[in-house]
Amino acid sequence: MRNELLGTVDGGRDSLSALVDTTYMYLDLSQALTSTLSFPTMDLHTSSSNDAWRSLCNVVEHSGIFDSDKRQPHLRCMENTRVKLWSSLRRLLHRRDQTNVWLNGCAGIEKTSIAFTVAEEFKRAGRLAATFFFSHKHTQIAGKIIPTIAYQLALTFPCIRGDIIQAIEKDEFLLSSEKSRVDQMRELVINPLHTLRFRQERPYVIIIDALDECFSCQEAARLARLFVETLSGTNLPTIHLIFTSRPDVHIRAAMPPGVCQISLTIRDSFIVQDVHFFLRASLDNIRTSRPDVFGRPPKPWPSEAEFETLASRTCGLFVNAAMVVNFLSPVGQCPQQRLDLLLRQKSRFCVVIDRDINELYRQIITTSENPALFCRMLASIHLMQPLPLRDLQELFHADKESLGVMLEAFLPVISNPPDGIGNVEIYHASLHDFIKDPFCSAELYVSNARAHEYLACRCIDLLTRTEPAYGAVARNAHRYAHFWWGTHLSSAYPSSELRHLLARFKKEDLKRLVAVAEQDQSLGPLIFNLHEASNACFSWKWIRSLSDIVVAWRIVKASRKVYREVKKSNTNVTNT
């Protein structure tokens, strides 16, 4: 019996041992399966998330973010100005219930400076959700506004980044500029923000500046309505909206009744007072920084009568005051003589604001050594693809000194980064209007055909004057000339200077163009330029003499050679 019991126990132990061994075997197998199957799945998910985030980053328009280096110069309000406005804005933006503000006013009243200063203050306070500052250079990428807002929201509220990524993973076309803005707003902004409803105790701010500079007024109105209506929904955190624009009737009609409208006009006493404060401080800075003119200690300048007259000419616009100060500031010029030029203009009432700023632009141009050249360069910069200062100087080589003087004269309204990293661009709406509207610029107006003519001359001059540059060695100026000379030529007025430069465009120069295109694998753009140039040169407006026919035939022969090279290259690829 004992032996039987022992046998039973031993058998039970063997069975238990076998069960334990089997259990460990399954555990080992489970761990093995987990290590081989689960971890790669997590890696795939991580990789997919990284791809989605990278896709979002690739469509972000960084120059629309208020403090981006691409937006230089950063314009902010002068200390001790806009005091009354600041008090009103702070009171509105500290409310717990969702508040929308529309800050409107004419060009030059410094809406962007106010928006930038608000953004700076709320970023320091940790309450800035997102910004988008439009300018004329955003015309082609206005569809990126919602992805750019979503990108900033993901940085401000890291907990919603996963929701934004999931939305992008589910719809690969969500970031497309052709996607409905309603769909983008819902998936990239509103749905992710729902998760913050009970987490955010403080109100945040989204700022959209210069809403009317990139869209038609109707489209700007639709975008404003979309933001107001969707961000006012239930179960969302409190995010205040600030829009700035001109006082357009379409945008005004799009604003719901609850939107707080703040209109900035030159009739507001505090704005006129702030402009006078800025002007007096700036003139005092000129006086104290020029001991060679005003002595040491500096004598009083200007007289009280001169200041009052000058201040009245600014018409309550900061941009006018900034242009006046910039006109009086250049070293090497006598400030009093320049002031006399400004005061020589007949006194008149500031009835039409745009007329006054246009008059100031005309006065600055007409007092230059070469007003016609100033106008051609301004019109060309407005028309062309932006370039850094160094490359623009190389392209405008013959007029390099005049370019520097012109950029200095219009510094308050033309972006010219001092470090040379950014592009030279006209960023103020009033100067855009002055250049493109013959009613504004009057006798100084430069047509597109004349601007294209100037740019075609500069491109051809660069291509015939310098040695070819290849690949990464090529500067932006050379790339611009290689890619755009034919396009400018096809739309240019056939001036005598352009004909002369084309006559210098010898066979060797065309060979160099072909060599550069082959080296850089850019034969396609060269074919397009040659096609545009040959069509232009064989048109009736161009052919006036036998030499014109010779030039046109030379370009046609170069075109045929390039066609043969491309055909030969394609044949070799096919055979390979």
C-alpha cells in the first residue's frame, strides 16, 4: 500500500512537473511570439506616425508664423504708445468666455505691429495658441493656413498631437491644398481640441493678421466665418480669435454679431497722439546721433512750427511717419535740407488717406537722382521671384548703387534683412498698390511690359557678362537668369537696350546656356525659354531690321540643337 501511495505521489509529482514544464514552454513561446510580432507592429506604428508628422511639417508655411526669421523685419509697437488700445484688448482677451476681435483700419495704420506685439505678449504668458501673418508673398500658399495652425496647436498642446497625426494617417489627402477647408478645420483643429475641453483653465489666443492680403475679399470673409463658427462650438477650450484687415464690407458682413469690432482711424485722438510721439522721438534720435550737423550738445531741431507742419502731413499714419523719418535719416545727407523738401509741398487736408501716402511715395521718388530707374526697379522687384540682397545686386549689376539708395529710401515698406539671409521683398500693401495701380502712381507708373523688359535686360546681361556656374556653385542670381530670361523676354517691351543686348547674345553664349543646362540636368526649362524667346523675336513687334532677323534665327538654331540633345539623351536612356 505504501509503495502504491508513493507511486501515486511520484506519479502526481511527475504529472505536476510535466504541467509546470508545459506551462513554462507556453510562456517562453508566448514571449517569443510577442518579441517577434508585437514589437515590429509598434515600430511600424511609430514609423507611420513619424511619416504623418513629417508630412504636416512639410506643408507648414513657416513665414506665416509671427516670429519667423522669414518675416523680417519684425514690426512691434513703440513703448508708451497704443496705451488705450492695449487696455481694451487685455480686458477682452482675459475673459473666460470665447471672444472674437476684428481689428480693422486703412493701410499704414500699423495693424500688423499691433498684432505682432499682442502675439509677443501672449507667447511670453504661455497663452498663444497659433498665428498666421499673411503678406503678399503668401498668395500662392494661402491653402496652407489650416495645416500651419494645426502644427502650432500640436506644439502648444502636445497631448493633441496624436489626434492630429491619426487624422492625417486616415486621409492621405487631408493636407492637400485642394482639400476642403471645412474638412481640414474639422479634422486637424476642432476634433483634436475637443480633448482639451476640461484640461485648459486659461483662455488662449489665435491671431490671423492681414486676412485680406492673400485672398479675394469674398474668400477672406469665408475663411473668417469658418474660424469664428467652428471655434465657437461647444465642448471646446476657450480660444479667442483676433483678425486684422482693412475695413472691407465683405469681411464686415461675414463677422457674426458677437464679434468685437475695433476700428482704427486717423480721427482717433490717441492714434494721432501716438504718431506724433513716434515722430518726435525719431527726430530727436536723428538730432542726437548727428553731432557733425547739430553740434554737441545738439541744438534744437526741428522748430516747433516745422514739427507741427510735418506731423500734420503724416495724417495720423505710422507708415507715413516712418517714411518721413527714413527720408531724413541717411548719413551724408543734410536733414534740414531734406526736411525743407518735404515741407515745400503745399498744405492740404488729409481727405483721402491713400492719396496722401501715394504723394509721399512720389515725393521720395522724384527727389532721387534717377526717378525713372527707381520706378523700374520697384516694379521689377514687385514682379519677380524674390532674391536675397547679394543676388539682387548681382542681377542689377549696372544699377547696383541706385538699388542700394532705393532700398534705403523705402526701408519701412521693403523687407531687406540686414544679414542678407532673407529675400528683398515689398511687404507693405500701400506700396504694392502704388506700383500696380496707375491711378496711384500716375506719371511714375511702370507697366508690366516695361518691368519685364528691365528684367530681361538684367538676365541677358548677367548671362553674357559672367562665366557659367554649375550645380551647387551657381548663385541664386544665375539660377534666376537661366530659368526666367525667356519668360521675361516674351512679355517685354522691345526697347533699344534689349535689342542691343540680344544682338550681343552670340552663338558662344547660347552654347554656354546649353552646357549649363546639360550639367544641371535642366534642359527642360532651357527649351521653354528658347521657345518663348524665338516666338517673341519672330513677332511683328520685334522685327524692325535685318539684324533682328539674324538674332531670332540664332535663337531658333540654338533651340533646335537643344531639341536634338534631348532627343538623343532620351534615345540613349531607352536603349539602356
